[in-house]
Amino acid sequence: MSTIPPSTQERVIKKNDFIISKTDKTGKLTYCNEIFMDMSMMTENELLGKPHSIIRHPDMPKLIFKLLWSKINSGKEIFAYVKNLSKDGSFYWVFANVTPSYDNQNNIIGFYSVRIKPNTKALEVIKPLYTKLLALESSAGIQASEAHLNNLLTEKGISYDEFIITLQAS
């Protein structure tokens, strides 16, 4: 997806829509629902077998994906706000929940993600935060971005999970 220049055109997920996808352990798409295809503006053939990052928008801080992979690889779920890139360069925001999928021996075999429309008020907090995290990553690396987020959470006296879920509920 990185060869597609991002535009300023925003697409908005509908209030009652669910974007659903499944991946293998390496993040390659094994399933995507119709709404995922509509929002990404890609066909099932263009998506299946490709890394989920095919829709990653360059405005997303790497730190968010570091947190995501750390959580799900340890068997925990994560919630996150994600800005995705569509095939035409437009973008759309989602509130994502990603959870591990297990086999009968309790081994992680992949991941399942459900995305919904994010709370507009939450995005008023997330957008400037992500801009700051991305700037820190560009100038001082992901460690600086992580330190900034950790300082913010410490100041608020809450965990990342509490922060994200509270924003969505506000």
C-alpha cells in the first residue's frame, strides 16, 4: 500500500458497521468481510494472503503497532485507534479490537480483529497524540515515542488500556 500516495479525503465507517478480519500468526490476511473490502476499496483477491499492513496509513505511529504485536503475541487482546489507507489514497479511522485465535492445544494460530466507528471526541485526543508520537519517532526514534506515551499515561494515572477504552466511552 505504501506506493499509494495518501490524500486528505476521509471515508467514514457507518455507526453500526463492523470491519472484521482474520490473519495468520505473521499478520497475513486469511479472512476479510465485505465491509473491510468496501472501506479498503480492495477485492478479496487483493487482500487475502497479503500482510494486514497493506492498509497501514503512513500517519500511524510505529509505537501503536509495537504495542499491538506485544500484547497479542503474549495472548492478550488490545484496543487501539487506527488510521487506515484505502486503495485510492483516502483514509478512514477505526476503533480496533485485536485478539489471538487458538488451536485445541491452546497455541496461538492467528489473530481476529473487529473494528467499529471511533468516538469523534476520542479522535480529538488521538489525532494530536499520534502526530506527536510520529514526530518523535522521526526525530528521536520509537523509544522517544514510547517514553512520551508512558509519561502521558503516568500523568493521567491510568494504563494504556484504560486510556483507550475511556476515550471510546466518552
